[in-house]
Amino acid sequence: MNAFLFPGGEVPTGEVERAVNPHFLADEASTVMALMGEVRLSPADTEAVAAAASALVETVRRERAGAAGIEAFLQEYDLASREGVVLMCLAEALLRIPDDVTADRLIADKIASGDWAEHLGEAESLFVNASTWGLLLTGRLIRPELDDLREPASFVQRLAGRLGEPVVRAAFRQAMKIMGHQFVMGRDIGSALQRAGRERRYRHTFDMLGEAALTALDAERYHAAYAAAIDAIGAVVARSTAAVEDRPSISVKLSALYPRYERAHREDVLDALGARLEDLALRAARLGVPLTVDAEEADRLTLSLELVERLLRSPALGDWDGLGLAVQAYQKRALAVLDWLDAQSNATGRRLNVRLVKGAYWDSEIKRAQERGLQGYPVFTRKVN
């Protein structure tokens, strides 16, 4: 199937769609089998990959052997566990709840739904075990009895009704702030740059949380915010002699720059959003700041590629090598997208910085495909694939 479905029917395909869409809703099993044939390596290459991967894993394990504090906590409560998801839901939701009563009810509901007993004793870090009891048994407020220690799940269920006490709520909010600090670099670009400056082991790209333009005023506000962020990063880059790929960069969410960023409004998107994106790219190029076009939902992919092509062919951007794109590996079109990007790079003589990511919209992609009654899914449904 080579076109996206809308309520009114199929939208005719263009050059980009013809290049990347053949596997849009392809059968997953046959797609995986075809991909396996393309990724087979020679014995020498296979051995080199295994050696490099082993060295990376050994280094990570060695450096994390003494991990404590929040790092050990996050290793135990990762997003593959129900409890990790519960904690992240709390971390995100508590930031948006203005009143204490609603916050108390959310905490009681979410904490009661986790199987926290499974994590007790699983991690070597004392911090993790202490946090497990602290999060679920309200710390020192109530001292659990021996029977409660044997069956902590039932104890948590009984205790959940008391989690609304002000001191417990304050403790939870503080715990969520600590967790949030691991994922959010700062409240604004200034504080984020300052913190990133202390983390010299990593490369950083900066974007804004929750960006999505619903109105023209929203789009103008985000455009101005991105421009200000580029200026701030540019001030840091000006003091650096690092190669362009090693510099801090800005990640731009295209849906923040136009309120109707969708295939049905293609001409308006390419005109208005394209102009805004090119303006930001020109600013970034002038200041030596790399700019990455961030990933969006599956039905926006070809629009993003058309906008990237516009930047690649823009005479105003000259030979700037700071343009990049995030490619979601969970889409069945990922390899076709990489081939298309490679062809565009060769055709224009411009280098592209590709950030290969897992993908951030898996749940919604599955849901949207089901709602539309599509014959398949644009994403792989099994993580291993």
C-alpha cells in the first residue's frame, strides 16, 4: 500500500512517498525476513561487531558496578516494569496537577497498582531497597510489622488510603523531582546548558518538552523559543573548537511550528512551515549550531522528508553540514528512509547527521492504525523485530 488513508480516501503519492512507502503497512514476517537478508555480515565483520559490542557492555558494567543513588534506582525501576511506568506516570502527572486533593488521589491509586514486592532485594544498592519501602510504605511514618514484611503487597494495599497525608505528598513530589532531574536537563535553555557543561562525557541535543502548536500564536511562540535556544547554544559553540557533530545541537519538532502539520494540508505545510524551518536552519548555520529535525508520527514522515529535502537544496544554506534527522527504527520504512536520505545526500553533496532512535509513539501508532481499520501497522509489533 503506497498511500496514507484519510477519511476521504487515499492521497495521491509523490516522489518521496513512492521511495519510502512500499513497506508502510507491509506484512511484518516477510518484512523481517527480507531485512535479515540485507543485514547479513561476513564472518570477519560479525566477529568485529561482537568484539566491539562486548567491549561496550563490559565497560558499562564495570563503570556501573558501584552505581548507587538514582542511577541504581532507575536500573531497578526501568520502563520495562509496571512499577517503572507507574513512577514515570506519577512524575509526569504530578507536574500538571495544581491541587493537593487530586494529587493525593492519584498517588494512592497509582501506588496501589504496582507489584512492588517483586523488587525488594532484587538490587544490590541499599538505596533501591530503601526507596522501595519508602515509596510504598511511607517511610518512617508507619513501621511495618513482621507479617507486613512477609506480604508487603497486602500492606501497601491497606496503606494506600493514607498516602494523602501532606508529609507523604511532599515526599512523593520530592522523589518525582529527583527522577525528573535525570530526564530533564533544565527549566530553560540557560539552566540546561549550564548542567550539560558539567556532563562532558556526553553529546547533547536540546529540545522542548510538550511542544505542539494548536494555534498560529502557539507556532509563533515556539518559533521564537527555538530561535532563542539556537542563540543560546550558539554562544556556547562560539567558545568551542569541536567538530560540528560533537557540538551541542537543537532538536526541532515540526509539529510545534505549524498547527495543522498533516498530510491533508501538504501545500500549506511546505510553504509556511518550510519557511519557518529554513529560518531556524539559517540561524543555526550562521552560529555553527547543528540542527536536527525530530521524529513525528508515522503519517507525518513523508512531510518531514520533503522539508528536509528543501533544506538540503537551499542555496542559502551553502555547504553547512549541521543538518540532521531522527529516524525511527521501529517503523517498517526505516531502511527505505535511510536509503532515501543517502541518495539525497549524494545528489546534493551535503552531509546529513542521522540519529537512529527506537521511536517514541509505538502505542499511539498501534491505536491509530486500529481506529482507522488499516490492513496492517506502520511499526513493528515485536520489540525484537
